[in-house]
Amino acid sequence: MARTRVRTARLASLVALSAVLPLLAGCGEDEPAAGTDRNGAVGKPVVVVTTTWEGAFAKAAGAEDITVIVPQSVHHAPDYDPKPSDLAAVAKADFVLYAPFEPYAAKIKEAAGSKAKLVEVNLDNDPVEAGAEVERLGGLFGTKDSASRWKAGLVSEVAKLNGELKAAWPGGKSPAVVSQVFTTWAAGLAGATPVGTYGPEPVTPAQLASLSAKKPAFVLDNAHMSTGTVLPDSGAKQVTVVNYPGEDLDLLAVYRNAAAELKAAMSGS
């Protein structure tokens, strides 16, 4: 279990303590105002997240006190078995963030007897979806200003990366790509032409024939759900896309890293 505290002057200046918002009307007396801890003290919310992916969304939304339960070394997060220390962390949280495909998140809360608010996060790195989700979380945390500022930075970064990738198109034309269902956002980042998707199950012989017939230049594979070479003998270059941020919980780095991999593939390096 990793503990991440984000203490930067930029973030601190964006969120004044006097601007703390109520969490949500009708949540009941057991739910504190966003930015108020369980003892009623005003401050940043204590956030526990299942993985670095949720953690990056929380950080982008303005959270500063973030605890990540599943170690980054765990290849398939839903298979993680929560430890007693994980449950202890949840018990002290204001918010617990999880994804729908992580069924153990609700069990964590129940086992710990926590009053933390469970928040289901839409883990989608599509820039539009990610920006909207970060703003939603900012509303829950009482950190809307930080979330809005981050979203503006995302829009700027994506526009920059998109321009760089379009300049690297082979022959100056948008390349045809096949994407794993959770890497389609990377195809959009590159301005590529989608011709098919696969997964999360392994590609069947029928899919292999169908996707290969579309003659994609690239296959965008999911690093955390890879089944090896997707379209062997098709001539398509396989590019590995990583959805999960590192321990620094920098979501923008996910876009930069994907762009670097795509640019290298398109330039033939």
C-alpha cells in the first residue's frame, strides 16, 4: 500500500479553505462536507483509491492526501487480495475511489466498517471523458478550481501531442489502427483511423482473419491485458499502451508516454 501526498504551491493556491463546498445535498448527517474530515476539521479530504489510475484522477481533481491500496507491481488489479492494513486505511478515509470492474472495493469498505463515501470512477483516458470525470470528482472533494485548472491543462497538452503525432503520420496520411477496447483513446490522440477493436478476451481465429483483412498499420495493445502478438503475419506494428499512471499519479504523463510510443512506431524507430 502506497501513500502519496501532493503538496505543491500551485495546487494550494487554487483551493482556498473558505471555498469548501457541501458534498451533496441529501447525503445525510453521516457524510461530511467535502474538504472536511471525519472530526469536522476543515481541510483537504482524505482519499483512498484502489489503484494508481483512480489515484491519478483524484490528484488531478485536487486531492492531496491520497493512499493507493493496490501496489503498482500487481499486474491485474481486480485479483488483488486486500490486507488488514488496507482496511485500516479505508477506515480513516473520507472518500474511497474504485472502478466497476474492481468488485472488492465495496467489500473493503464493509469489512473495515468505514463511513467513507464510495465513489465509482469512470476509468477512461479519452480526454473528454477524463476531463469530465476529474471535474465531477472536484465537485465531490470541494476542489473545483483545481479540477478545472487541470482540465484546461489536459486540453492544451492533448492538442500539442495530437499536432506532433499528426506531423509524424507515415506518408502524411492518417494510419489505420486496430485497438484493444481500452486503448481506443490512444488512437484518437494520434488522429489515427480506427478499423477495428478486440478484447478484452483473446482474439479468436475469426477475429484474427477479419482484423488482418483490414490491413491496419498498427495494433494498439493494452499493457495490462496483453495476450502477446495480436495480429501475427499481418504486417502491423504492435504498440504497447499503458493506461495506469506511475507512483507519481501523473495522468498527463500517460498521454505523453503513449504519444512517445506512437511517434516512435510511426517514424519506424
